[in-house]
Amino acid sequence: MISVDDYRDRVAALLGTAPATALPLAAAAGLVLAEDVTATVSLPPFDNSAMDGYAVRAADVEAPVTLPVADDIPAGRVDVRPLEPGTAHRIMTGAPLPPGADAVVMVEDTDGGTSQVAISVPAREGAHIRRTGEDVVEGSIALHAGTVLGHSQLGLAAAVGLAEVRVHRPLRVLVASTGTELIDAPAPLRHGQIYESNSVMLAAAIRALGCEVDVVRSVVDDVEEFRRVIEPKLADADLLVTSGGVSAGAYEVVKDALTGQGVEFAKIAMQPGGPQGCGRWQGVPVVTLPGNPVSVLVSFEAFLRPAILTALGHTDVSRRRVRARLTEAMPSPAGRRQYRRGVFTPSEREVTGIVGPRGGPGSHLLGAFTQANCLIVLPEDVTSAGEGEEVDVLLL
């Protein structure tokens, strides 16, 4: 069997890093910068007022004092006249500071006059002025490559004069579920059939990482049909992810169709999710997952999620790992890393908290997974963990 860590490295190497492409800011949310963003302007780009009030020379304001108002400066005005000694300009927040002014008096410290203004407090040189470049200097790096573009980062890119950025392109992922027993809801079930859910879960999980997803549901266990349905879609895919058809029994359609085609199948030292496969089919990276729903979700967490995030340019690709005390004893198979659904509860009396399993180890118990907020991880050399023992927990 292959270790979990070695197989994770194989999958990550298979995907590599997505190429860079230029996208409009509105289309770049959640993606990762592929190159530095250099500021084309300073922020602020000019000295401006931080308050609604009056631009003055501090030396002219020995309060209380009344000064003539020589001009009105709203935000956006571009033809600002210099301030003459012994006068004031009424000014709005964000408006450019007139040459000659060295302070702004808040309107709250005046009578709000328009032809002349009575000022009740002294002015301090530099008060309520935003200086050119005090936030970002023109020509400096405003955002570094590897930055995840959230709303504030996109706002900064726009503020320094960019309409588009170069990001790691979203992966185009083809998700396919296999199994003659699968039926798409809401069609009525016959005895021996089940509703297909793997593609729904995988598509949602992969889209949440910032990928584009195409889905083929419920491919029957026939090699020729599998190839007929999937092959025409490979040209538009950066990654094919399948579920089902990779175990050791008969009618393993994915294994039968892709063995000898560039995809290698192996047993991974883990529970659930042992049967796996990865490689390239017609040049397209392929990751094949088992068919049971919990195996799919655990495999996604162990292999696909970190590989896809790495391909998209992320550097933080791991779930947060904490230590917690078990609320009940748990057995674990020798030689396999076990992932059990669990509920983690922070505790003031513990370094991190406590955790208890939710549902049994069965890979079909999807309902229990929906109640979990973590995965309890028991290493390969552990065959049991007792109540009160500390274990590793991956927070979901």
C-alpha cells in the first residue's frame, strides 16, 4: 500500500500550477495573484482634506478668529486656487488641499459660514490633512504575487489604477460519477437503485475552491459507454475527477477503462478511501476516487483539496489541525490512517478542546458526516485510542 502522504504528493505533482491569465477585477474575486501589482498612482494621489471644514494657514488661526471665505472646494474639483494669507477656503472631505494651506479646521469648530467663517479653536499645522502617498507610494508593490484577492485587495487594485490583474486561471474540472445503480433525483427508485450524490458533493466542494466545474452524472458500468461520454469532454478540462469503479471487484468501469491508458490504480493506507487512482488520460490529469460518499469526501480533503488549492496558487492549503481529548474510546485498523467524522468542542479547561466521533467508521454513513465539524485522525501505528487521550483533529 502507498502512504497517504506519498499519494498526496503524487496528486499535487500531477496538477502542478495553473497558468496565469489576465482577468477583469470583477472576475478575479477569490483567485490568487500570479504576479505583483505595482501602484500606478500614490494613495492618496494628492494632499486632501480628511474632514468637511475649512482649509487655512495655521498661523492665521489664533482663535477665536473670523476669516473671509475666498473659495469653495468640493470633492472632485481640479482647478483649485491657492489660499491667500488671512483667508479660508471651505473644503469637503476628499477635496484637494489648496496650495498655501497647511491645516484644515473641522466645520464643527466653526459657525459654518459661507462668506466668512468664525473659528472657535486654534488650528494645528497638518491637522486633518491626508498626505500624498501616506498609504501607498506610486511605483511601489501594492499587492504581492500569491495574494488571495478578497474584496479589500480588489478595492486596492482598483484604487491604484488597475482594471485587470494577472491571476492563476481557475481550473476547469470535469466531475463524473459512475455506477449502474445510480439514479438522478427525482426519478423513482427501483429496488437495488440509489440516488446519485457524489457528483453533487464534489462539484460543490470544487466550485467552492474557485474552479469551473462540468458534471457528468450516473455513467453506467460499461467501458465503451464511459469512454463515449467522457472522452469528448476532455479537450475542455484541466482535470477529470471520477467517483466509483476503482475497487477490486467486477464491473469496476473506471479501472477497466483507464488501466493501461496512463492512469495507475493503487491501495492507499487509509480508512475510508483505500482504492484510488491517478495519472493522465489523453494528456489530462485524472484523479479517480472510490464510490462510497464518505470515502469521496475524505479523499477530497486528503488529496484533492490541497492539490487544487496549490494549483490555483495558494500557499495555505491545509485544514487547521488541533489536538483534542477523546470523549470515548476509538479502535483503528493497523497499518492504516483512519479518518473519523467528529464533533470538536473548544474547552476552557483544555489546551484546545474535546472531540467525540459522530457515527461509525462506515464509508456509507453520509448523514453522520453532515453533523460533523472535524475529522479525527488516528495514525497508521495506532490500533486504539482511549477515552481522554489526545488526538489530532482537522477542523472542517
